[in-house]
Amino acid sequence: MDSRVLLATLAGGIAAFFGGWLLYGMLLDPYFHGQMTEAGAAVMKDPPEMWGIAVGNLIFSFLLTLIFSRWANISTLKTGAIAGAIICALFTLSQNFMWYAFANMSKSMATIPVDTIGSAVLGAIIGGVIGWTLGYKRGG
């Protein structure tokens, strides 16, 4: 495997971990907790398993890195940010509707646009880091 792919995966995973902590763990946490039903609160771990978050972020970062490097030819901050925002927003939107349909976690659908926008922002950060890393000193 190309060392650039591994480096981009690691960089994206770190961006995902700390970006997610800032966006979801600090800024949006009070909002989402206020929107959670009792059933939703009952299934949440407090504190969460940090190793699981780290592994999940690395796996997702690897997925974006593969898409960018093998199929989309993305190797700049700008194109990575745009693609990351779109991929994350659409994936999150899809999953939020599925969770709303199947689970009694949220009091209303008001969390869906907030989470989708938050995911787009985080996806832009992750994608930008991955794109930049894939293109860093390419060919030189």
C-alpha cells in the first residue's frame, strides 16, 4: 500500500477525532442532549469508549482516502473539502432518516438538519486534510 495513503488516513483520522470532539463533543453536545428522548439517553455511554471513536475515525478516514486516491483523483485541500462535505452530509442525512424511522432516540426531526450541517463541516475538514496530504509534494 502506498505510504501516502497511510499518511492521509492517519492525518484524516486525527482531524476527524479532534474536529468531532470540538464540533460534536463541545459545541453541539448541549443541543443534542436537549433533543434526546429518555430512551436515547438510556443507550448512551457516559463516558464513551474513546478507543472506539478513534478506530471508527481511522476507518472512515481510510474510506475517504481510498475514494479520493483511487477513484476520484482528489489531491488538493479544496477538492478534498468539497468532496468530504458532500459525502459526509449525504451519508449523515441518509442515516439520520433511517434512525428516525427505526428508533425513538430524538424528540423531533429538528436534529436532522443540524447534524447534517455539522457533518458537512466536519467532512470538509477531514476531506481537506486528506486531499492536502495526498497532494503534498506530489511529483517533487
